[in-house]
Amino acid sequence: MSPTQLSVVRMIPIAHRVAHAGRGRLAVWRLLNSVRGWNGSHTPVDDVRWALERIRAQLPPDTPIGLIGHSLGARAAILSVGEENVRSVVALAPWVYPHDGDVDATGRRVLVVHGANDRVASPGRARAAASRLARTGQVSVIRVDNGEHTMLRRRKTFEGLAADFTTATLLGEAPDDPRGPLAHVLSGESFATV
């Protein structure tokens, strides 16, 4: 995958937002997948597992890890939720199948953020996968009104939800807005709209 591909470049401001929200208490790595797309012989999940091995080798044992992905990267994050030390997943506009939710997310928090106007990745399939995933983990969906797959329209909303959910789940920080959608899903609600 090329580092100049738009989907790769789109994650840069999200990585910066997470690092800023963590105020020096979170290390942020960006994964560049070894292949583009999804095929039977090698998938982005293989790349996630490879990266997690290297990250865990650099961190103290039991350091919690949060995964954030967009589109197929969100699918890879969801399918990697059960990996060692993973505590949370943010799936941004995930391109998934409903059966992708058939993974064990016990003890994990998952947030699916999907634009209502996404024409690339189906919000309905994302909700179906989230529903199946909720059988074992704490899963919530936030629908972003007027949001699209590129996350450019309402980009600050997508970026803020990813950063704030990650700091809340890894560092125990409460969201800035105690009445906002993130506060609602962190308190156990399964669906919110922003």
C-alpha cells in the first residue's frame, strides 16, 4: 500500500488527534498494510497481528492497546479485537460483513462510527456486525448525520470521537461533554447520533 494513498493520508490527522488527546501518555503507531485490499492469502488482519507482536515487545507486559481503523482497516481492527492486550477498537466507517461480528470481544470496548450518508460501506452491515459483536463485548454505534465514507465532511466529529473514545478506554478519562453522544455510549448505551 502506498503511503500517499488517500485512505492512508486520511488517518494522519486522526493519529495526531489521538496523540494530542493522550497528552504524552499514549504512544501512537500507524500501520501501513503490506497489500492493498483483502484477499484469501494475506489480509490486513495479518498485518495487524504482525504489528501487535512488535508493539507488545516494546511495551511493559499488560499495556492496554487500542486499535483505530477506517473502512477495511476498521474491519481488520474489529477482527483483531480478541488479540492479546487489545482493550478497545474504534471502527470508522467500517467496510464489513455482518458475520465479521462473530469474534470474541469479551472484556473489550468497541465503538463503530458511521456516516449516515456513506455510499461505500454499508451502515446497515456495520450495525449488523456490531449487534453480533455485542454478544460478547461492550459495543456501541454512533451515527454521524451527513457523514460520508471519506470522513471529510464532519471530519472533526470523526476524529474527536476516535481520540476521545481511545483516551477514555485506555486512560480512564471522561469525555469533555458529559451529555454528548460519547458520554452516552461510554455509560452503556448502544446507539447515539451526532
